[in-house]
Amino acid sequence: MDNPYVCFDDMIAARRAEASRSILVQVQSETSLPDLYNYCCKFGNIKMLHYYSCGQNNFILIEFSETESVKAVLEFGTHLETEPVIPVRSPLLWFRTNKKKIKNLSRADNVISAGSIPYSSQNLQMPDNEELLRLLRDCETVSDQMMTLYLHSKLNDIGSRLRFLTARQIELMLCGVFPHIQAIPFGSSVNSYGKLGCDLDLSLLLDDITVNNNSRLVFQAKTRLNKRTSVQRQMEVVADLIQLLLPGCSHVRKILQARVPIVKFNQDLTFIECDLSTDNTAAIYMSELLYLLGYIDWRVRPLVFTVRWWAKEVMLTNSPHPGHWITNFSLTLLVIFFLQRENILPSLDFLMKTAGPEDDRVTEDGINCTFLRDLSKLPQPEQKNSKSLAELLLRFFEFYSTFDFATKAVSINLGTTINKPEPVAPMFIINPLERLLNVTKNMNFEETARLRIEAKNALSEFSVNAVHETFNDKKNWGLADLTRNQKKPPSEQYFSGLLKTPLKNGKRLVRVEELFNNTVENEVNGH
Ligand code: GTP
Ligand code: MG
């Protein structure tokens, strides 16, 4: 069903190597495949062609066997004499039609023979809602629905390739100044919870300070005065270079005052939105931790996908912009915590205790990111939890519909709740790697309450029967049922309605007020 477990570092290294052997070529249509294949064979052995389209645009990603072939392509590539362009060379190209050749070709020459050309064709985007609902309706159980949702929405091979190629384009631009620069994808592009079309979080690792005591030749260098200011200035320059020079990159925005300064931009040829930061090693290790947890039990990823999908459907995560609502990252941590309570996942402290010296990692800022990385060394839990996906989903809704966010903080480190370090924070998820920080610092009381309300709604929508029985009556049922009431966006009245007045459909909704009353009561009891 899924690829076998490959450790995170090996996966990243393999994807980066693959990107260094690849070029992306815009073509007229899928029928250009044989022509492009024949043309590119002269640069080296081609491992695979990957075709995709987006709207009217057609692309073929070519993976060669050797990086040298890409160098040869870039050496031989051309600009157009007729266009006043900046002469940048990047692995993103387009294939001009050979008018002479087209005349001489019979149609048969352009028919792709599956046997002769190593070729794949994949989607970049999720199936549309209608198609997804059809797929869900056709399933036999809720657990099947969850698996179907996961398999149809997870990031596919071409999605990963394009993300690493986008990173490669930036590396190539900066490698003159920093020969060992790495642009490392993190977040959902690599943590195994990414869906088709997800954004690309990238961190630039400029270069290690090389100390070679045997060398008498020392690099002339500029002194860095203040790390934050220096990072902000670098990001500013990188943003300008991307804007001015990189083909396909547009809509560059600098967000340099954030805790982690970032540059946002779109890569219009790979259809990816990027968030670029510098030296964000803790976030890379966080992605590694999530990746690892996703491989410990086969149910983790389908459950995370379902919860993230549900949250989007009920508009808990309804905006691409940051705000007071819960993020996908926080939701993932909530699922992980729940699975720790279910004895399916170990605590981070346990992974730290079982780590060996080879797992020692501390960031430049002193953040300890040591945890077991070799899953074959992970002891199995004494009691095995064999609940189905559907049972777990139901338990998840139950768990968080009554969760005491008022007094308790979620600790992935311990795998248990602790008393909230900051009572004023509506929700507190301890940042697993920087334990003094709250991952849900952005959330307000309304959004915290809404999470509990929607979990309660889901629980009542999603009757216990749905978990055990099988349905195939071609109507919306199970997961598809969770989407049914969510067609309209929430208006201001929706929120004020939730806050002040009882709702018409009393069966489904619990008032925020009631939850706050509970919360207040809990607080009173707790002291
Ligand atoms: P989507 O982009 O929504 O698909 O999910 P994502 O997991 O990529 O989340 P996002 O792009 O918001 O963040 C990227 C990564 O940055 C996460 O996976 C985390 O590793 C890290 N990250 C995001 N938000 C926080 C936060 O509040 N605190 C910390 N410490 N790390 C965060
Ligand atoms: Mg992301």
C-alpha cells in the first residue's frame, strides 16, 4: 500500500539526488513525449519521463541517470535571440517545435508506445469534491473511506519531485556564493502528511563554518554582527534575486519581522506556493519526527489525513492565511497526542530515552532534537491497540469534544496532559522540541471552542452504527456525511449565533456559551 520505511535523511538525500538529475520541460502536449525523448537521449541515459498538465499547460519532468546529463542540457540549451530576457540558466526549460520534423513525421511516430519509453502520468491536484464524494460513497466501510481519502489525496511521486526540483532551482542560483548550500524541504512536503497541492516549506542551510586546522589558507569573510539582522538582510537579498532572476517565480513577499523571517513566492511552472526560511533546522527535525511517527503504525497517516480533511470541511482550517484558527500542524499534533493516549504511538520522551549516540542532534541554537530514528529498535507496546480506523476517528471526536482545554496542556513529550503553564492561553500544545513554546499560541477562545463543538457535531453526525455497519446505498454516508452541512461559509451571524442564541437544530450544535460555562466550571473546580 505504502512505500516501505526509509529513514528521513536517506529519503531527503535520495530526492535531492533525483532532483539534481532532473530537468522540467514545458511542451505543447502529451504527444511531444516521443520527440522530446528522442531529442534528450543524446544528453545521456533517461531513467524516466513524468508527464503532467495543469489547465492548458503541459510539462514533462525528465530524470536522467547522471547529473552530468543535466549539465550537458544546460550547456547546450539556448535563449531566444528575439526576446530581451535575462540570460539565466535553470533546469526549467521549454521545448520548441521542430517544424521541419513535424512535417516529415507520420502520426504513428507520435503515438507513445508504453513499452519503449519509460513514462508515467500523474495528477497534481486532489480530485474535485464531486469525484471525492463519489469515491467515498462507493466504499464499503468508514475505515475504507478513510483509506480511500488518504490514498487519493496524499502527495504523489510527481508532487515530491517537483518540490525538490523547485528547491534545486534556488540552490543552483546561490551555489556560486555558498558552494555547499542546501535548500531543504520540510513540513508537509516531506513529513508524510502532505496532500496533493500542499505548500512547500523550504529552509536554506547556507554552509557550515568550515574549520580545518591543517589549512593555512583562511577565507576572507565578512563579520556577522547580529544573527537575526543578518538573516533578515540575507532573506531580503534572496527574495530580490528570486523575483528578478528565477524563471517561473512570481508574487514574492518578504515577511521578515516574523519570529522566523520568511520569503513567500509562487513557482508558476511547478504550481507550488513556497515559504522560504533560513537555518530552520528545528523545523526540519520536527518534520523528521512527524515522518517517523507516521511510519510507526499504518493508521497514523490515514487518521491525520481524515482529521485534517474534516477540519477543512467544517471550516476549522478555512484560510490559507495565519489567524486565530487551528493550523494543520497543530491538528497533526492533536492526532498524535490522541494516538499516544490510545497506546498506538510512544511519547517523545520514550523516543529520546531509546535513542542511541548516532541519534544525537542539537541545533545551532541549542535545541535538543535527539530521538530514536531506527524504527527497528523501537520496543513494541505491551498492550496492542487493534481498533479500526473508523473506531479511532470516533474516539478522536469523543476525546476532543470533552477535552479540558481550560486547564490542561497537551504534551507530546510525555504523552499525557499537564497543567497549563499559561492559564490565559485558550489552547496549549507544548512545542515538542522547544518546550517553553505553545504551538497554538495563535488560537483564541472562539476557535478553541469551535474545535470542541465541531468534534461534538461530528460525533452525533457520525453515529456509532456507521462504524460497525457497512453501507452502499449510493447516498452520502460516513465521511461524506460529515461534509453535507458545510457547503456555506460561516458568516458573522454564524459566529454571533453560536455565541448568543440557541441554534435551530438543537440536536447538532452545542452553544459556545455552554462550553465556556463548562470551562469556567472546570477552572473553578481545578483551583
Ligand atoms: P500544510 O502546509 O498546512 O500542509 O502543513 P505543514 O505541516 O507544512 O504546516 P506549515 O506549512 O504551517 O508548517 C511547516 C512546518 O513548520 C511544520 O510541519 C512544523 O514542522 C513547523 N511549524 C509550523 N508551525 C509551527 C509552530 O507554530 N511552531 C513550531 N515550532 N513549528 C511550526
Ligand atoms: Mg506547509
